Amino acid sequence: MILPIYAYGHPILRKETEEIEELNEETKTLIENMFETMYGSHGVGLAAPQIGKALRLFIIDASPFAEDEAENEEEEKENEFLKTFKRVFINPIIEEEHGEEWGFEEGCLSIPGIREEVWRQDNVVMSYYNENWELVEEEFTGLAARVVQHEYDHIEGKLFTDYLSPMKRRLNKRKLTDISKGIVPVKYKMTFYKK
């Protein structure tokens, strides 16, 4: 089932999330619905708060990034990884972030129409439970690390706009206000906060 995505300005996007106690049928159905919602919205990641659930859960399928043409051997290797980079992250914990910071233009299904450069470290080590309730520790680099860090921020109540300079925030203030009021063209279902 495709669920509505909660828009910027909704308090659920800033709420502290809770750990999932067990992998039950309800959680499995939620994960299936999240994938359907993400694909229906043409996203590469989706966190539970974005569909109104204050849970430590997010999903990723970064295969669309692999469609970019590689310019060198390193990019080709990254593309090969991204083609199969589909994961479920339950109760994830960032164990370590390291490497050089690099900028990349990020967007978010909860903040349609705004894309801005965000700087993040290029390596992240994360432990999490997968869709089979197996504990995994994995290191991600490059675009994979960025997508993981972006989605992890959602379960911590952070948004990519939090990383913007005060000037960039001022430049986007009107757009963000419009999004929070539901004045934004989108091609997927959204829920806007009614005060």
C-alpha cells in the first residue's frame, strides 16, 4: 500500500524515534508498504518518520544512482555496488564516520522542490538489524554512505536543511513555509500538518 509522505513542518519529522522490539507481521507489512511508497514517489530512501511512524527504521534502494555513467574505474566499482544496494535498516546505530567531507546536492521526499549541497564524511560504519532480524555491521562509502547518513538523520529528527548555512536557509525560507502549508506541486500523496 502506498502511504502519504509527511511534509516539512510536521512535528513527526522532529520527534524522537523508538526502537523496534521484534520483527513481527506488522513490521514486515510496514516495510513492504515503505518500499511501495518509496518506489511510487521515485525516492532512493525512506525513513519511518516520513510516513508518520516514530520508529528507528529506514529503507534504501540506491540502484537509480547506478544509472549515472562512470568516468573512471572507482566510479564503475561504486556503480556496481549501487546496482544492488537495497537494504532494510532496523534500529541502526552509526558506529563511526570518517574520511573527507564532500559536497553533494541532496533532496528529500518530505521537502519537495528543494535541493541543496550538503557536506558529509565519505565513510560510515553502521550496525543494524536487517529484514531477517540478523545483526549486521557494514561500512558504506561514497553515495551509499551519503544515502545512509541522510536516512539516519530522519530517525534522529534531523533534516538535510539543518546543514545549510544561515544564508541558504533564508533563501529557502519562503519555499519551506509554502511546503509546510501544502502549497507545493507534488506527484505523490503527502500529509501536511494542520495546526
